[in-house]
Amino acid sequence: MQERMGNPALVIPEAMQALAAFGNVPAKAGLSPAFLEIIYLRASQINGCGVCIDGHWRIARKLGESDERLFSVAGWRDAPYYSDAERAALALTEAVTRLSDRADPVPDEVWNECTRHYDGKSLAALVIAIANINVWNRLNVATRQVAGQWKP
């Protein structure tokens, strides 16, 4: 595969600055940086973003995530490695990433389960994290960025 163009966020430095600032919000709001990488990995798997799949498992491992959690993230519902709060976040990640897959894209049951585990600020940060990785996935997939050319 050959990229169509450089990543738009690198082509337009102001975009990179804005995305970087937006991307820092979830950890600054108190969400676990290591678990955020799990969220980013799951959304990237759904979106087929090879660059982000390749990058986020590496970052997660550097932040202390176990191989079991990294290898099982696509099957998180059946894996014993995630807390109830993490499962709620992963369900929300999948729902928000797959908006066009159903009439009620983010069902109340998914949202309400998140509100059991996350307060308003943490939930807002989680939604921002999910939106942010979806932006990166779309930039990378649209321009055919090549996995392995960028390593954190």
C-alpha cells in the first residue's frame, strides 16, 4: 500500500496542534493513559486503521498494559481481563465508533452503564477520547497512511 498524501494533520500544522491539544484532554481529566490506549486500539480495529492499530498497542505496552489485555481487546466481552467500568467504556467506544450500524447508535443501556462508572467529567473525557481516535482513524484511512512507517 502506498499513501495517497501525507497525513492532513501534518500537512496543516494548525490541525496537528488542535488535535494534539484535544487528544490531551482525556488524560488531563483523569482517565488512565494506559486504558485510553485500549480504547484507541479497539476503535482502530473497528475502523481498520492499520497505523493506529500498530501504534496504540505499542504505546499501551510501554504504559504497562499486559499482553493478555492487548491480545484480547477485540473479544473483550468474553475476556476476564477487564473491569466493569472498562467494559462499559469499551461498549461505548464500539457504539460511538459504529454510529451508522443501527437506528439508536448509542443505546440508553450502553450510556447508562457508563454513568454508573464515570462521573460527568470522566464521561465527557471518555466521549472526547472516542471522538478523537475516530478522527485520527478517518484521517489515516482516507489518505492510506501506511502502518509501520511511524513508530512511537
